[in-house]
Amino acid sequence: MAKTTTKKTGEPKAEAPIEEKLETPAQNAQEAVSEPEKAEEKLTISRSELDALIASAVASAMANSAPQIVQVAPTENPVVLLFLGGIMPGSTVTLGELGNIYRDGGTLTVSKENFFSKLNGTAEFMLRTRQLIVVSGLTDEERERYGVLYNEKELLNEKTYGRLLTYSPEELKTIYAALCPEHKAIAAKAFRTAIDNQDSRVTEEKLKLLAKADKEAGIKDSTFKAMLAMFAPETDED
């Protein structure tokens, strides 16, 4: 009679042990730090090469783009202002909301509306002393209202002011004799500045004729007579 055996199933089958990998905070930090290093290792182009590529791309884009044309609308009813005041090179004449003039003998164009509404105290003073001249843009009635109605030849203009030192003595005397008192003072200031700068265009003959023009106009204390004494001390101009 054959033997039979029975398998006991009540006992649990032993399982293989599971190994758990524990990461310490120090290991986590080390891995986080190593990530940028790995990213840097993947770069295969230098910074100078990258800059060169960017510059090339920008130049190509500019070459292929259509040029932009900016159109400036002309000023409606323009009023042209001229400054003659003997300022130093590099100086700026500030006229508030009207704008700025950046050189002696420079001009500024404004709309008539702005001229009427935005004149400030500085601009009004310069108009009264005729350092600021309204060249064009106003009617005679408007000029009279603002005190800028001028007589012929009583003012220097951009041309005569710019050439003041280059005229011959006789031409200079003719121009100077016709000027208003304010512009005679402007002319005198230009000559005084030229003397201080040792400008060779100032001559004794010119100063004598200008002093003579003052004398003929009844001006006793001629600025040019004083300049002549500085320029040529031996000269005695009666």
C-alpha cells in the first residue's frame, strides 16, 4: 500500500528581505548642486561665439527690414524768433514752453497760438530788450500789440550779426549808426567779447569809427571810446 504525504499550508512562506535606500539631507543637497554643473557640461558654445551669433542675427534683421520714414508735421502759422544776446558757446536760452535756443544768433520756430499763449516772463523781457526778435509770422497789428513792430535797419539780423566783426570800417559804421539803442548795446557787447578773446578782426580803425558814430549821435559816454582806450592806450579820441 502506497504512502501518501500531505503538505502543510498553514505556515507563511518566507519572503526575501527588501532593501530600503535611505537618502540623507546632505546627499540631497549634493545632488541639487550637481544639477547646474551637469547643465553646464552640456554647453558646447563659448560666450564670445554666442555673442557673435546674436550680433549677426541682429545685423541680418536690420538689413532685411524696411526703413522707417518719420514725417514731422509743419508748424501751423509759424512765428520765427531770433536770439541776439552774446551768450557763450554751449549755452542755452530757455524760453519756457516755447522751447530753447542753443546758440547766439540761433532761431526758434513756434506756432502763433503758442506764441500768444505760452510767453513767459523771460521771453517777454527779451522781447522788450530786443535780445529776442520776432523775425516773421505776425501782422503789424499783432507786432504793435506785443511791442515788436520794428523800424527798417534799426535791428541787427542773423546775417549782419554774424558778420559784425568782418565788415569794413565804413560798412560797420553805416550799419551801427542806424541801430536802435538796444542793438547798439548788443553790437558793443560783441566787440568787447572779441577784444577779450584777442580777435584779430577788431582793429583800432573800427573802434575809432564806432566811437565817432556815438559822438555824432550825441552819446557822450561811448562804450567804444572806452574800448579804444583799452585797445590802444596811446589814442586820444576827442
